[in-house]
Amino acid sequence: MTGTMSSVSLVDRVAALQDQKRYEDLHWTGTFEEYLDLVRRNPRVARTAYERLYDMVLSHGTEEYVDSKKKITRYRFFQDEVHEGRDAIFGLDIPLMRLVSVLKAAALRYGTERRIILLHGPVGSSKSTIARLLKKGLEEYSRTPEGALYTYEWTLPEGLRYLTAGQECFSSPMNEEPLKLIPSDVREQAITSLGLERDGFRPYVRGNLNPACRFIFRELMLHYKGDWSKAVRHVRVKRLLLSEEDRIGIGTFQPKDEKNQDSTELTGDINYRRIAEYGSDTDPRAFNFDGEFNVANRGIIEFVEILKLDVAFLYDLLGATQEQKIKPKKFAQTDIDEVIIGHTNEAEYNRLLENKFMEALRDRTVKIDVPYITKLSEEIKIYAKDYNPRKVRGRFIAPHTLEMAAMWAILTRLEDPKKHQLSLLQKLKLFDGKTLPGFTQDSVKELRKEAVREGMEGISPRYIQDKIANCLVSERGQMSINPFMVLNELEGGLRSHSLINNDDQRKRYTELLAVVKQEYEDIVKNEVQRAISADADAIARLCGNYIDNVKAYTQREKVKNPYTGQDEEPDERLMRSIETKIDIPESRKDDFRREIMNYIGALAIEGKQFDYRTNERLYKALELKLFEDQKDSIKLTSLVSQVVDREAQEKIDVVKQRLIRNYGYDEISASDVLTYVASIFARGEMK
């Protein structure tokens, strides 16, 4: 008894977690009269598939930003914060803008609703992810009050069940819009007279009922001698919840073996078991409206690798796009209302261009290029999402590991600059929003325009993810992985990469790895340098000394020596030792010193106090000078010989803690970086 009571109690606790009110809303049913009243209060429940999809994307909000003087709209629907723990799209705001523009034009019925949306790009460029997000987003939107949509079923008394072979209920097999029950010849007039237009929105209901419902409707009209009001009393309207798993409003079609696939998979097939019930294979009630086009009605259908379709499927696809009709076997053309989206890679698309027999398909296609990301900060987000601390439990990924892998991936996708004296790495930095002397936003725009195919070739993010995963499961990766481990793994994989088909390309990618390794070396040298010179008090004293001397120099005065009390000439050697660190030539030293004094004077006029940290160039020069003064006392090179005295070890430990605290290293990776930079000292390569 106790066990029974306990189990009931647990069941009740689970049941209490459910929202009963929401369940009732999602499973609303009512009469046709009640539905008309619902549409009068909110006409948007009768939207077309394109209208609903476009509204779904906008429902998540937008934000605008400017990149290289171009105003860009970012649709939050595709962002990570909307789909936490699931797919997200990074760095493709411009292709997504083009996609949403097509959806908007189709929602406004400007013609693109009669086209196939074709996502075209290299493998791994997020084409499938975009389609998957749209399908999932539409599913979820149909469960919100704003995205509600409805369909209907026939409910027949016993005397009329001969129409449905004894069934009490017969659902619309294609989940059609209930307003299609209003005869097409009076539908527009009815929408006006019933006042179904509101806030500038007027329901657009196109086409006729599907064959099965048309048959039942016709028989009921005969039974009631043409009294439409009595016929629709047998209609029960119900909330429609789109679901790919339940095959309601979301369809997916994938090419398979030609011998085992025919066009009935798109448009449905005869149910031979029901022929005995209805007496004929031309009776629409004996037909299974379960093809992908039937299933996707009111929603969206995705064609995976659409250009691999056999010609037999092509004719159905052409009619579904241009006429928005499909032709089920042995029945008249049937109206559909759905978004048709497909995706393909470049090799298949080039084959389409060469095939003259496919011109009709090309003419009905809106192509949207989905290239690889060419912005470093966005590419990093892909790997940061997959390899965050929660997903790589017990393993540490050293700073810059993901950044260097992403940098190499971007470099393989960029085209060499044509008109500028610019390295590929500098081009990458410009694209990522960095500034370089002599280059403006107009320069960046020009660089983008001259490289038409940029992002359509290169290394896929999947290759990078595979190699990072290899490092994480390696014996060394059980504790932590660093950039050199990943870069070496990336280089080793090039020999067997299935998509690299010539030695020149392999050689180019290997050379770009060397570029990334050099960039990483510069980054860690700079970080160790900053960690060594991160003594704020020492920098402040050095700055004060420099400013005192610059002030005396520009005003032709002398400087009082704090130790001897004597007036002395400004310390030219000290000033030049700082200025040369940021490449101020001898001929420009006077201009730079006046610039500093003018900057300090301008701050004083505003009542502000000078802080060296607000002047980036001076700050960098002071850091470099302090580093030069301190690096010998720390004896970092002694790390290489593995003989370190106690005093030097204490100073090294301080630097190590700064790397951990300020730059995100752990104990192992900080030691690795210090040892690596020490080896550069030992070679005498530190500048």
C-alpha cells in the first residue's frame, strides 16, 4: 500500500510540472463559426506559409551595425543566444540578409513565393544548419500564441459515415486552411463582408480543397441540396502543431538509390487496402496523401542535395514551385502552400549550369550563396561553442588554441590581394575590424569587391573540429592542449585530406600554417613581455621620468636630478630609448614630444589628469622599455638550462601568476609558454 501511495505521489509531482492551460490552448477545437470569429479578431492566424516563416524570423528581433560603411541587419533568430545548446549561425549576416529578403518578398507575394530557395556553397558552410533552424523555428513558433494556425476535420453522424467507410472523424489529409471551405468564387467577397481584414493584413487563401475533402464536401452539399451552412456544421476546426517528427507541416526529402525511389514519395500513393472499402483506385479517400509535398503543406519542405534529384522528381518540383500545385497519381492537380528550400554544393551546381535540360529548374530558382566565414572573430565562435569548459570536462584548452586554428582556416579561404601591398594575414586582420596604417574602410570594401569567390573555397570548419577532437583524446591532451599541438595535427591531416586533390594546394595550406605559427610566436612573446613588465608602479615611475624630461626638452629647460639636486640637461638617451620602441625616427622625435605635451595640455584644460594608459602608443613604448630593463634580471633564459636560482625562480613565478591571472593560462600552459619564449631568448631572437 505504501509503495502504491508513494508511486501515485511521484506521478502527481510529475503531472504538476505540466501546464494544463497551455495544453488546452494547443489542443483547441471549435466550430467553423467559432473559427471565423477567431480570424475576425486576429486575421494573422490565416497567414500563408511564407508569411508565417518570415514573421517567425522577425519575432526574435533584429539589430543593426555598420561594417566597412555597409549597414547590416543581424537577425537574432539565427544567433546562439536564441538556440542555446543547439545550432547557431556565425559570421554569415550578409547571406542571411539575402535569405530573409527573399522570404519578405515571398510573404508580400512579389513572385519569389513561386521559386525554390537554393542555398549554395562549399561543404560545411552551414547550409543544412540554416534549413534545420528554419524548420525547428517554425515548429516552435506554431506552439506560440503569435504563431498559431489551424486546420479542420469532418465529423459525421452515423447516417453519413458511409462517406468515410464508417469513420466518425476524417481529418484533412493535408492540414489545409479552414477558410478554403468557403467556395473560391465567393471567398474574397466573404473575407470582405465578414471583416476579416485588420491592421492592413488581409488573409490570402488560394486554391481549392484537396481531392479527399473535396469529395466529402461535394457529397455533403448534395445531401443538403446545396445548403453550404449545413455542410460546414460537420466541420470541426482544431489547432495545428507543426512537427517534423510527426510529419505535420515539416517535410524533408533526401535522394536515395534510384531503383528504390519514385515520385510517389513526393506526392503520395494509392492505399491498396482501402480500395476494397471504397470500390475504386480513383476514389480520393483510398489515396495516402503522405508524400513529402503533402506532409509539408502549410509549412516548409527541405530538399537535401536537391541537384542530385532524378529527372522523375524534377517535373513534380517544377509544378510545385511555379504553379504551387502537385499532381497525385490518378487525381487532379492539388494546391499546396509551403516554403521549398534546398541546398547543394558547388560541384553539383556547376553541373546544373552545364545541363541544358535543367534550364526550367534554374529559371525557378533563387540562389543564395552561403560561403565560409572570412571574419576571424566569428570563426572562433564556432569552436568556442563546441569546445567550451562544459564540453571538454577535465581538459584545458590553452589560450589562442582555437584562435590559431580559426586563423588558419580563414587564411585558406582568402584570395591574395591584387591591388595592395598587403599580406594575407594583414588582409585577415582588416576583415576582422583591425586597423592598419594607410588602409581605410573604403580599402576594405575594395578588397571584398575584388575577390568575387572569396569564402567559396578553403578548409571546412568540420576539418578543424575533427583535429581539435583528435588532440583532446590524445595522451597529451588528457591534461591540456596548446596551439602547436593543434597546428601540428592540422598539418599532419593534410596528407590524407579527401578534398585536397593537388600538391600545390597542399603546399599552400602548409605554408599558411607556418604563417600562423609565426603569428602565434609574436603573440606569446608579447604576452610574456607584458607579464614581465606588468609592474604598474615601475611603469608609472618610468613615465613620470620621461614626461619630466620631455617637458624640459620642449620648453628648453633643465631637469633637477632628484639624487644630486643639480640641474641637468634633459636625458636624451632615456627619451630615445623609449621612443625607438615604437619606431619614432630621430627626425620625428620633436614632433612626437610636442604631440605628447599638447595631449597633456588639452587634458589639463578639460580639468583631467594625464594617465599614460590612455595613450596607447606611449603605453606600448613604456612597456617595451621596462621589459628590456627587467628581462635580464629575471633570467628567463635559465629556464632552458633547467638550472634556476631561488631569486630568479621567485620572479619567474610572479610572471607565471600574471599569465594565469591576466591571460587565462593554467599552471601547465603558463610553464609551457614561458619555456617556449625562453628558448627564443636563448636563440637571441627576442627583439
